[in-house]
Amino acid sequence: MIHKTAVIDNKAKLGKNVKVGPFSVIGPNVEIGDDNEIASHVVITGRTQIGHHNRFYPFSCIGEAPQDLKYADEDTRLVIGDYNLFRENTTLHRGTVQDKGVTTLGNHILMMANSHVAHDCVLGNHVILTNCAAIGGHVVIEDYVICGAMVAVRQFCHLGQHSFLTRGALVAKDVLPYTVIGGTDARVDGLNLVGLKRRGFSELEINAIKKAYKIIFLHGLIVEDAIAQLMPLAKEFSVIQPMIDGLLHSERGITR
């Protein structure tokens, strides 16, 4: 299960049925749960905690120091959940003391080749980062978000659940749930209707989301007036509340 050329520190903790391929390196503060598969030439370092049933492909680099000049070798962490796939050359950095000191990933995440998640990010479940997607520090990505190839997300942005960022989008503001963001100027291009149907949203829920979309983006309302019109709809359809929350709590403004 452990290749003879792998370098595993004696202080590292490995669970049951962990496979480690040739020339991989695992540092002293790493904890790896059961049934993980680590291919050749993988580096896992730092205070990194990994759940169960994850798979790391060659040349992925997990738990290295943040790319932040303020970082002074503080004892920060990276926490990874279960059933995630990290393809070739993916990079994941641990947190900084300027935030909560931890980068956190949920379950069933797919990071495709050359994608990057920076320090202090929080990723939910079923997130997909396509090839060369780059996520800046302190970004929050909710469940079922898809970032296309070469998407770049600026620091401190918040990507709402079930949103879809198409290839090459350069995102500098928050993204509301259910929306599609396209173009290098990161504009709203409608709703992620295909994703909503695949995730089991009912026709009534989707129609309510369409109404909410028109209120927010097509009626020319300021945020306070849009929220006022959304409130009655949210009482009938709970799927509208995440859109209201996105408007209420946005610190960077929303992508339009």
C-alpha cells in the first residue's frame, strides 16, 4: 500500500487502507483518514487534516504555506473532507492568522488539473473547479458551484450556491445563488437552469427563482427595494432566501 520510495514522516498519521505512490512526501503534521489514494509525486505538508476516500493525482501540492507576504510561519491549518478528487498539479494552501487560520474544503469536490485554492478559503460540497481555475484568498464558495476553465476569483468574494461561472470569467464581486456569470468582465448571463433541474428543483421553485431574478436584475431597483419585493416570495418558496441573504450580507457588491 505504501511504495518504498515514498517519504512519510514518523509523526504523520495515516488511517486504514491508505495508498501512497512512488516519490510522494507526507509531512509530520499531516493526518490522513481511511481509504485515501495518493498517487506518485504528491506533496502533503503543513498542519493538514484529510478525511476519508479522497484521491490525489500526481504533482498535487497540498497544505503548503500561504502565498501571502504577511505570513510568518504561524501554525495554521488546512482541513479537507471526504470523497474529493484532486487532479494533477492542484494546489491548496493553509490559512493565515489574519483570518480564522484555516482553509476548509467540504465533500465531493472536484479540483481539475492546475486549479488553485488560496489561503483561508471555505468550499462547500459538490464544488467543481475546472482546469486552471484560480481562487483568491478568503473566498467562500457554497454548495454545487461550478467554476469553468481559467476562471479567476478575487479575494474575499462570495459565490452563492448552484451558481455557474463560465470559462475565463474574472470575478471581483459576489455572485448570487443560481446565476450564470460569463465573460472576462464577469456579467450575469441568466440563471443556471440546467443545474437546478439536475439538482431536483421543482418547476414551481424554478419559476419562483425566475421571478426573483427579474426583481433583482431587470427592474432597476436598489438593493433595499429589491429585498422588500423578494420577502413575500421567500415566505412561499424557501429557495429565495439564499438570494436575499446574498444581497443582505454582500460586502463587495454583487455581480450584475
